[in-house]
Amino acid sequence: EDQVTQSPEALRLQEGESSSLNCSYTVSGLRGLFWYRQDPGKGPEFLFTLYSAGEEKEKERLKATLTKKESFLHITAPKPEDSATYLCAVQAWNTGNQFYFGTGTSLTVIP
Amino acid sequence: SQTIHQWPATLVQPVGSPLSLECTVEGTSNPNLYWYRQAAGRGLQLLFYSVGIGQISSEVPQNLSASRPQDRQFILSSKKLLLSDSGFYLCAWRGAGYNNEQFFGPGTRLTVL
């Protein structure tokens, strides 16, 4: 069964303290891996799409990378405004239009 | 540019009452549309998706139903709400092309009492 697991569940960082969030997946043929940011009470906001192992995408302090089994979201010198829940989702070739989401990592950046 | 709307933003309903949540998309044609439910501490659960008018796929057996009366309109309904229907309901759209990401609406917070 296709699964997406995110770790850690929660992460507290001091402002400026870099770290990484993990998304591991088991799907039969990855079609795409997606990262989202979700603020409390709001819909997820799209960040990145990764398609193949070795691919990297960057946006401001965020950098997403992909291997054959997992993806990392690296946060460099985070600021309090980076506090949010980060969700990972995958789309597999054998499931067509469906997307499978992890339960997310809740990030808190302390000033 | 494309935008997605959901209403209402919040809803409090008694057990056994009906439900109708609406989602509309602007700025795109023939999108794939999705309904998700997000419970506290849990991931997004796919409820329904649609690839075209009148075409609905259901992923989870439940007392909810979905309809797509127009190309950019997606409706989530129930005839009788259960306590377990409480949650955060999210609508999303995706371009009909290849490997396109999903974009989410602002969500509806439903509380069933």
C-alpha cells in the first residue's frame, strides 16, 4: 500500500537554526512529490514539485531535495514567519489522479 | 490567474441536519477537482475527485456525496450529518495536464454538535 511518512511530527527551532524535515514514501512508481505549507485554519499553500531523484528546488530559505525513497525540506536560517505545518504529498503512476498526503511536520521558530 | 473559493468558511450544524459545501474555481477550464477532509493531527483524507462534469469518484465509504453540476463548481453534500463528519474540508483543483500540482481553497471548518 502506498504510504507517506513525515518526521519529525513537531520541530522547534531557534531563529537562525537550520534544520531539515523528512518525507519518506513507498509508492509503486513515483509520478511527483509535492511540498505544501499550511498555516493554522487555512488551506495548504503549494511550495514545490519534484519529479525525479536528484532534483532540487529552492525558494527563499527553503530547499527541497528528492531521492528514490525520501525527500527533505531544508530550512536555512529560519525566521518566526516560517512557523507553519509543512505537508508532503505524492502522486504515483498507478493511482492516476490521486494524491497521498503525510500528516505533516509542525514547525515553530522561536525569536 | 486562477483562484479557488469555498463557502461557507465556518459552519456549525446539529447531528442529522443536511450539508452543502460549495467550491468554485476561476481562471481555468476543465480542472480536476478534489474534496479532502482534514482531522486534527491527521493527514488529508481524499473524499471525492472529479475529472469532468458529472464524473465523480468516491474514495471513502461514508454518508457524504459530491456533485459537479458545472465545469468549475464542486459541491459536497450530506443528507444527515454525523458527529464524525466534523473537520476541516478542503477543496483543491489541478490542471488537466501532466504532473500538475494541486492548489487548495481556504477551507470550511465544520462542527457537528
